[in-house]
Amino acid sequence: MVLTLLKAKPERKLAKQICKVVLDHFEKQYSKELGDAWNTVRDILTSPSCWQYAVLLNRFNYPFELEKNLHLKGYHSLFQGSLPYYPQSMKCYLSGTPHRMPSERHQVGNLKQYYLLNAASLLPVLALELRDGEKVLDLCAAPGGKSLALLQCAYPGYLHCNEYDSLRLRWLRQTLESFIPQPLVNVIKVSELDGREMGDAQPETFDKVLVDAPCSNDRSWLFSSDSQKAACRISQRRNLPLLQIELLRSAIKALRPGGLLVYSTCTLSKAENQDVISEVLNSYSNIMPVDIKEMARACSHDFTFAPTGQECGLLVIPDKGKAWGPMYFAKLKKSWTT
């Protein structure tokens, strides 16, 4: 009976209606930007029953029994290819079918054993190549999945998780409390600063910076329940690239010379992805693109990539049997010369 209830919940969620205002808007834009690939992407984005969920295991409360069960159920380990950087401490499993495990409940004092996520969201984290002892900034950190993934990769000397939105900040704190042991919490700082001010507040402080920017969240926007709010979002969408560029400028200030920065979004929009990165590269003589094409080659078994026209930027698009993304990410390096 319990199993039936667990299954019934997701089915009720899948009854959400597609927002025609948003779909029409995306149709015009993405059919131009993605060409024929948009047809498959649209079919998957509008069919939640096709969506897949990866299971990121928590190394701080490792679920050995669950790992055995995942193997028995046909799950396989993500990133079986030879990624340039893939720490053994990060364990993520996925099923070839759209199966979603129930989420664990938050219990004070008990660490959760796994985190459900879109597998593509691990790619920006891996592109950052975090090493033990480094100072790292997650500039727009809520709900906390990428901060959690960073901590599966290495033990940073200092992790600064920032989130400007107070409701999302609460979500971030709960994620960290649910997955991270108390001794490690001591090297984590959580702040509620406007990300555009971080560079002035902490100039040239961090070895690595992740900017998982606010963006047109294509998956959730398609299921907006209020069409008036959706129309308002679409009209304000043109302002997002300016905010994203300002966040990147702040992140660049906070990054030490020689440090690495990864920018990511969960939208297909060229204006919020490639165009933002091109603007930044054209504005700074000391910011260099880092070639990440090798990541796409190594991950092609699990992900489908659309052309971006950039060696430093990759775009994961949802595909049949690989329903991950959208996820754009680009990698930049701050040189020693100004």
C-alpha cells in the first residue's frame, strides 16, 4: 500500500497543465536557435512522464545498501567515460527509464543519504575542478544542489554559499543541514548578499567561483499555473542578460588571478548563454576562455549536446532516453595580467 502511495504522488504532479503563452514564446525563439532539434526538445520538456532523475549519493552518510539496490534495479554509474576531472568520491546513479525515487524527509540531526537532481547540473560542478583546500564561491547557491555536489568532489578550505532571495536562502540552509556533517559546516559560510556586490565585498578572494545564474527556467516556466504571471515573466525576460552580466562582473572581481570561473544556466536561450559569455570575453583582457570540448566527448554516452559555436561553452539539450537539461555552462580563467 505504501508503495502505491509513493507512486501515486508523482502521477498527480504530472497532471500540471502546459502554459500556452510560454510554449508559444519558446516555439518562436527555440525553433530558430535549435532548428530541427527543438522538436525533440519540446516533446520531452512538455512530457514530464519522460523526465529522468539522477541519484547523487551522499559521501557523508554513504548508503551502501541503497547502492546495491540501485545496481539490482538496473541503474548505472554516471560518467563512465574518461572525464578530464572526475573524483572517485562523487557517486551518481541513473536509470535508463524515467523512474523517480521518493525524496527523503528532512530530519534534524540525521543526514540524508541521497539527493535527486537533473544529472546535467553536475557538469558545471565538474568543470570547476575543485581541489582539497581551495577557497570556492557559489554565488547564487540555492537550493543547494551544486554546493552539495562540490562537497562530494573535494574538501574545500572555505566554501562561501550566497543567496540573495530570502525564501531560497532558507531552502539552501536546509539542504546543507540535511547533507553536511557539523565539522564541515565550520568551513562553510552562508550569506544573503546581492551577488552583484560580492566582488567589491571580497575582491580577489576565491580560487574557484560558480555562477549558477538566475535565468529563464525553461522546464518550470512551461508549467506556469498563472498565465498572467507567465506573460509578465516573458516581458521581463529581456532584462535577465543584464543581470547575468552584472553577476559575472562581480564574480570576476571576487576571483583571484589564475582562478577558474564557471557560469551556468538551465535555459536554452542564446541571449542568456553564449551572448552573455561573449559580452564578458569582449569586455575583459584578463579573462580567457577555457576549452571544454573534451567534456562533451567524454559525456556523449549520457548527454546530448547542441552546438554553441564556443569552445568554452556547452549546451545539454533533452533527448529521447537522455532527458537531461537544458543546461548551459561555460568555463573562464582569470589571467595574471590586467
